[in-house]
Amino acid sequence: MTSPVIAIVKNGKIELLNPLSFPEGTQLLVTPIPSDNELETIETMDELSNLSLQGLNLAYDENEPEYTLEQIKEFNPDYEGG
């Protein structure tokens, strides 16, 4: 996985602020960053928090089991957690 990159919209096109090379056909997820005036009120921040929580709640089932390391068929060797 790669790190997020910052880009801006100019003349209706997305322009990266720093040049990067992606392989041809790489799919990207573009998420607009709200402007300061869109985040002026506490209500807007609450709405963003609620939206994030809704997405997180959809990611896991209510009865999602806890998996042990022995149950995982393929683990991430880069995982540094305990």
C-alpha cells in the first residue's frame, strides 16, 4: 500500500503537487478534503464523525469473532503489533 498523495483541481483536472510514477492502469481513490469554511461549525464536524462511525460499523458484523494467530492462514509479515 502506498501513502496518500496531495493533489489539486486545475481546469477540471486533478494535478499532483509532487510528481509520482504509478504503473499504467493504476486505479486511484480520490477523496476531496473539505475546505475551512465547510468545517466552521461543530455540527459539520459531528456529521463527519458520524459518517466515519457509520462506515466503521458496516465493516464488522455484530457477531464478528476474534481470530487467533493460529487461525490466520496468511499473516502480514509487516505487521508490527502485538
